[in-house]
Amino acid sequence: MKMRFWGVRGSTPTPTLDNYRYGGNTSCVEVRTPGGEILILDCGTGLRMLGKQLLAEFGQRAVQAYVFLSHFHWDHIQGIPFFEPLYNPENSFSFHSFPSHIRDVEEALGDQMSNPYFPVDMTAMRAQRKFHKIAQEVLSFQDVVVKTIPLNHPQGCLGYRIECGGHALVYATDNEPGSAEHDRNVRKLAEGADVFVYDAQYTPLEYVSLKKGWGHSTWREAVNIAQEARVGQLVLFHHDPDHNDGFLDSVLGETQKFFPNSVMAWEGMGIDLASGEHTHPRDPAERRTGSRQPIHVPLRVQGMRADGTPFEEEAVLENLSLGGAYFLLENDPNPESPIEVEFMVSTEMLLGQALRTLKTQLVRSHSVKFHNTTKCGVAVMFR
Ligand SMILES: [Zn+2]
Ligand SMILES: [Zn+2]
């Protein structure tokens, strides 16, 4: 089995420069079986580019695919009107999800294209379309077994386990921990999976302070499940719209301390379950270091240590790029806290008056031998 991520963002698309490395499209994952079946997990805005890929690959040949929707929130269905293969009568798609108590699967998908929300309704889609209501069950077709289980999310959600050729992947997004039944469900679904894709929208701090009851999880709960269910690889998914690339890098660093075989889902990532290979994003530091210039000016740096206590320290800037800066500190900053950097020079020369004090986010920190002492080398991205 092979999988490819076409959209990894939660809640709403985020096409901004500081998200470009992990990507801004919403949830969509393609799965291919060795027998050539195509499965599509969720239809967020990432689905549009999957459609273009299928057109390029199939040409005049018919496309047939099984679509599994976790639920009907915008970030999981919004790509459907823009999925070109649905407008070709030669193609066929079978959509699977749970019926909500007010709309069945076909109505729930058709409503987003009703007047006045979209210029054509779903009847303009000439492909053969079938709609299947599913609940907690086991479906078998061709060489594939799909198992589903309810997750804890407002208005409901389904998690999916796909088994084929001796391998298993689990797609469990939009799930909030804390309900005993659903906590059991997700662990049962994930048991022994090669790849476990899980909702890690919030940091633990964001979750406990602001986001309880919003229906999402954290990287720490992802680690708990991955360890308890003994999965092979953890893929953190459904990134928060307010978490930029640098922030996601720091979350991944924390996650890997507890579960080393973790990756942060990025748009375009492919995983081959048979060989265990997956494509890697570009080096997280590459964008910052690509155009860096050595420059030595005094700084005043304020931030938080890992234990939550604040620090303020004078340091020297080592180098600077359009995206960020690198310097050495005595303190080891907490990756989840912002770092404020004040340039102690006449800043018209350097960055323009408005940028004298910059809010930044840690990208990476590592210990550096500096004369006879050890310092913390800190790379930050400007926010
Ligand atoms: Zn979502
Ligand atoms: Zn949702």
C-alpha cells in the first residue's frame, strides 16, 4: 500500500508564506493498493490537486475510486466541487460516511453546492456516484479491508483502518481525548498499525487553556496512543491554521523525544507501507539558512525557559536572513514560547525603524561549544 498526503491542515485552508513548507490545503489523503484500487480519505481542499494528478495519470481511461469521509465539516468536504474527475461520465466514485440525523450522505455533500453557494449543483457532476451510509463496521472489497469506528467530535466523526497486503494504516483525525468510549475506540483501531495518522491540532497547553470541547487532540495524546497501540510510525495531522512551519518543526522535535518514529504530515508526503520508505520534506532549516548573511550586532533576547520561568539575556546576532536569525544563548528556550529579539543598533541601517523589536518563533536549538563553555545555538523565524 502507498499513501500520499494532498492536504494536511485543519479547520480552514492557510495559503500563507509561513505555512508553505507543510502546506495550507485541508484534509485529503490518497491510498493506493497493490491491486490498483484508489481510496480517498476526506475531501478537503487538497482534493483539487489529487484530481489534476488523476487526470494526468489516467488520460482517457476511466477513474474509479472509493471515498471515505470522516465527517462533513468544511475542511473535509470543500474540495469536492473542484474535483474535476467528478464531471466526467466515464468515471465512478462511491462515497462512504455516516448519516447525520438531519442529512444523509448525498444531501450533506450536495448542500454545499446548492444555490446560492455554488454556480452548479451536484447534478452537473456526470460521473457515476454512489452514496453509502456506514457506521461501526468492517467493509471488504477487492484486496482491501476497511474498519471504521466512531471518534469524539462535535456532530460525529469516523476513524478508518485500511488493511491490505499484510499492512495496516489508520486515519483518525478530528478526535478529542477524554471520552472513555472513544479513547478505547481509537486505541483499538490503531492497534499494531504500520502508520497511524492522528489529529494533533493543539499543543497540550493550548488544549487545556483554551480549546477543551473543540473536538481536537494534541501531539502528546498522539504519542500516548502510538505507544499504547504499538504503532510503527506516528504521523501528526490536521495542523492548526495558526501554527506556522517553524512552530510545527518545534512540535515535531518535542514529539520525537517521546516517540522517535514520528513525522509531521506535509502536503506531498508519500509513504510506501511495504518498504517503509517515505519522502522527506526539505530540511527545516533550509529556508532560513538559504540566504543567510553573517552579521554581528548586539541583541537583547527575552523568552521562556523549558520550566516556564522567563529569561532576558544579551547576546550577539551571528547571522540573519529574510526569514529569521541565529544567535547563541546561555539559556535553553522553550520551543513552544515566542522569543522577542531586540536589535541594539540604529535599526534604520539594519531593518527599518518598525522592526526594531521582533517577535520570533524557535525553529531549532542545539548545544554549541563556545570557547570553554557550552551555549545554546538558537535559530528563530520571524513571525
Ligand atoms: Zn477537521
Ligand atoms: Zn471537524
